Amino acid sequence: MTPLDIPLIDIAVWRNGDAASRAALAGRLDSALRNSGFLLVAGHGIDAALRNDIRTAARKFFTLPLATKTRYATTVGGRGWLATGVEANSYYGQAPDASKPDLKESLTIGREHHTGNPELDTAWFAPNVWPTEVPELRPLVETYTAAVRALFLELLEMCAVALELPPDHFTALAADAPDSLNINRYPPIGVTGRPAAGQYRVGPHTDWGTLTILDRQPGYGGLQVQAPDGSWSDAPFVPDAFTVNIADLLARWTGDRWRSTRHRVLPPPESAPDEDLISLIAFFEIDMDIPIEPFAPPIGGGAHYPPVTAHTYLTERAKAASVA
């Protein structure tokens, strides 16, 4: 098994440090993203009580009758409720295995924004679907997503400095970018039934876009990350720290200098039959109409990909992950 470099970095150093300490932190980020594509972020200042309150409100929604939740149903990549059985992440480039969908249900909320481009606004900024049965959820989520988006922009600045680019290189291209919060519920085995062989709460996959910021609960059926040699290891967990990973488009942009790493969420364990976890997964993007082409070496890692927009790439990935 190859050890993975998933460091804990303190974002407060980025906010308050001098040029030398900021450069050192960016260098540490660069090293981790070359090795694992993952890091942990502490010192962010986003209240743990806020995240707990979101989980409490989300549980009220997830325990509503099926007929009620169905009123808020959406498709993969949309805004609203995704039932267990409609999404499968454990493949790419082949048809999804409908017999092994992800053992989760999700509520997705996106950024409320308008670019002025009707095609992009229809595709990426559809109205949110707020469950009227849980009115407290909306203000909690809006407060949280604003805070996490600010953290995302700081991390984008750090990424630019790590690549020896101007600090605003990426943030200048994210003003009209969508983001989404997936509130994932991983039900206990008594709800899901015994998993099929090779079935997961979330199957092995890479994330699709730019950066993912995850607030997770530890558990037996938890997050694992794949090393370059194909081995799997449990992702480290530090209370109050976010788990952050880069996704396909940012890795592509760097010519694979940085890794978009496969990861998975283990199935519900028989040894902990009551384990019922909720993750808050914030997916952040670059402007949908920006052509993304790999940086040339020495900034880029040398891998070549044809130019692609986030709009095209993410649309294809969402279609590919849909079982329905």
C-alpha cells in the first residue's frame, strides 16, 4: 500500500501570514495535490454548530414520507431530491450498472445567480427547490454556502500561487460560476438492505469540476482514497477540518500535474447496523463558458487534452452517472 500525502493545512496562515509563510503554504498544497489530490483545511472559522443545525434540518426532510419527498425529485445534476437508486458513480465511459446504484439519498441546492446567458442560466442556475416542510433549512444553507464559497475563493488563490501564477488567475474566472451543495444521507443497513458485491454508499469515482469542500462525519462506512498503485486507504479525519480535493477539470487544466483522485464511500457495515451519516459536499466550478486547456510545462504536468468548457464536460458527466 502506498502512503498518501493528505496534510492538514491552516487557512488562517494564508489569511494572516506574510509572503514567505503564504508561499510555503502554497508549496505544501502543491506537494499534496501532486501526490494525493487531497488535503484537510483547518482554521476556516465556519461554525460547527451551523453544520450540525443543517444536519438536523436535513434529517427532518430525509425522514419525511416517500410521497412527500418525491414532490422535490430531480435528476442527476439538478436541484432537489435524488432518491436512492438513481445515481451510480462507480464507472466512467461505460453504461451505469443499474443493479448497483449508490446507497445514498441527496438533497442538492445550488448557487442563486444569473450570468445573462440564457443557455447557461437554464442549465446551471435553475431555481432551488426548498422543502416547505423544513423551513429552517433555507437560511441555514444560505449562510453556510456563502461562507464555504469564500473559502473556495481563498483556496483558488492558493492554487494560483502554488503554480506561480497571479493570485487572481482562477478567481477572475469564477465570478459567474455555479456551485452546489449536496446534502448526502447514507442510511443504515436496515434501510438499504445488504449491499451487493461491489456496491457502495458512493462508488469509486473522481469528482468532475474544480474543487470539492467536504464536511463529513466519521464512520465505519466512511471515505477512502485510492493511491497511484491502486490500493485504498481510509481518508484521515480531523474534527472541525474540511476535506478538500481537486476534481477532473482542475487536474486537466494543470496537465495532470495535480491528481483528480478516485475515492469512494464504503457501504453500510453490518458491524454498525445503526450507522446513519450525513455529509455536506460543496462542489465548486469555474465559469461555464471558459475553454479549459492544459498549461504548458513547467506550470503544467505535460499531459495533453483538447480544450473543453465546464458546461460541456459537466453535462456529459451528469448524463453518464444517471441510472434512470
